[in-house]
Amino acid sequence: MRRVLVALLACAGLTLGFAVPAGASGTKWATASSANAGGGMHALIKAAQKEGQLNVIALPPGWANYGSILKAFSKKYHIKITSQNPTGSSAQEIEALKTLKGQSRAPDVIDVSNSFAVTGAKTGLLAPYKVSTWKTIPASAKTAKGNWYDDYGGFLAIGYTATKVKHPPTSFKDLLKSTYHGQVGIDGTPTQTGSAFAAVLAASLANGGSFTNIGPGVQYFQRLASSGNFVPVEAGPSTAENGTTPIVLWWDYLEEGTISSKLPSWKVVIPTDGHYAAFYTQAIAKAAPHPAAARLWEEFLYSKVGQNLWLKGKAQPIELNAMVKSGAATKAALKALPPTPKGTLKLATAAQLAKDSTVLTREWSTKVTSG
């Protein structure tokens, strides 16, 4: 059976404006905390189309079906989208908010791993905004004011090329075997990218660690590197395809959606000894150069159309529970979701992830990168 990840938010333990008069002329969308606060959806659409531009960052077309999402938004509203640094990391997104602030090319919106959204909110980089479907987003997946809200998620998985990997790995323990020498990769540096961070945390859970103790995960990768099994490159579709990393630790929806589509022999399994699931997070830049377009983008993503487009990308959208109950979820896409492990699974809190991030920043480069 397939189990909806969103349902697990209830046990995650994560706790976590000012309005412009409705219909007021000259609405300042940069400070509007909802569509109604700015005069309604019609007013928002009109203002966004007048801006005519949306700047996004770090959205690869193959990631959770973002290629289709970007095209659909642009076609529906006739708004030009500039997609910057599509292969960038969450850390680079936050950095861009700082360094490009005040410039017309600054990002309007971001899609980052949760710990980076928490940091962005604390440092005043993000604008509070509640989408029209706010009530269908679980309370544990958003801040009370709307500075950020989770969008889609999945499980950390082991993917491998069956034609090259003769003995299919099913666990983190397996990957330490000599048969996988020079084969295992992750998506970049875990202090910079959420998916690589997830690989380390999942490895920690598989080796006696916890959400508050990522140390065993760092030690695991230290052993993996010492054995020669770990390939220190940014792994993904290209390295899987050219054989640089016949094994990739990545999100299940990316393994299924971006690698399997290019490599028919690509197989995907959830590690038996380390189940880790997480959501990415959306936010609007407080200094967005196109504030109305930024808010319209979020409204689109959290609409039935946007949520189903993420679902089509084999990711679990945050509103999936509500969509399944109402019959709004596309049945074919729902059926095609990657299988998930059985049993009870808890999600890490923002505070726990922040603590783990501090440990990784201190230990990764000295213990793993430097050997």
C-alpha cells in the first residue's frame, strides 16, 4: 500500500500582517499578507500581469515537474519567468536574497529545504503571506504568520543502475561493502543542499543516531569515503547516466522522475535501515522586485492545478490529504507515487534540523571532504 506522507505531519511536533484595505487603489502588494488583503484574486492577477515578470531561482525543470509548472504559470497568466541558477542550492538561494536585494534581478520567491527557510525568516528576508488554500496546509508545515510553508516532499532513497550494479543494495550497511567501490554519490555538499543533508541524516538514523544527533551520519560517510566507495561529486541524472555514480542517494521522487526517465534500468529502494522523509519549503522574498507576481505564483502552486502538477512529478504535495478527501487529486498521478515504507514515521522539527546543520558545518569538511 502507498501511504501519504502529509498525514505524518500530525506527529511531527513542529510548531510552527498587516492588511491593506480591500479594494484600495494603489495596493502595496509588497506588504499584502493575503490576496483578500490586497483586494482579492482579480486585483492580484491584474497587478501581477502589470508587473509582467517573475524571478525564480534554483528550480531545475526535471525537479518535481517544475518545467511543466513554470510553463503552465507563464501560459495561464502571460507573465515572463526568469529562472536563475536552476541547479543552485538552498544556501545559494538565501545568499541571492541578500546580495541581490534592491536589484530588479533579485529572486521573487524561493524553494528551499526547511532549515534555510527558518533562517531566512529569522533574518527578516521573507514576507508573510497566506495563500487562499491556507487552511489545507497542516499547522506543523507553516509559520503562524505565513513567512514560509512547506510545499512537497518524499523519502530519501537509494537509486542504482541495475545493469552496472550486480548486487542490488537495500541498506546503508550494504553500501559499505567493497563491491560498491567508487559508486556511491549524493547531490552535492550537505551543508549547502537539502537532499545531501537528508542523505547524512538518513544514514545517522540507520546507525544509531536521531533527529537530534546527526553525528553517526557524518561518521558513516567518513567510513564510506575512507573505503573508497563514496564519490565526492555532485551526483544526479548526468552522473548516473555517464556511470560516474551508478548509485545515488536522493529523494525518491527525483530518482523516479528524473533518473528513471533517462535510464530504464534505474531501480529505486527506500533503505531498510534508515527511513527519512521531509518536505521542501516555499517563501516570498520580502524585497521581491515583483511582489504581486510572487504572490500570484504561490497562489498557483497551492491551487488544485499546482498541487497536481507536483503530484505528477511523483512528489507528495503538502495539500495531498485534503485533495484526496475532496477527490481533487489526479488518480493516475496518485497511483504512480513511489511506494513508501510501512509503519509510523516522525518528521524532524525545524529546531532539530537547525542543530544538525550546525554539526554538519563544523564536522563535514574535516571528517569527510578532507578524509
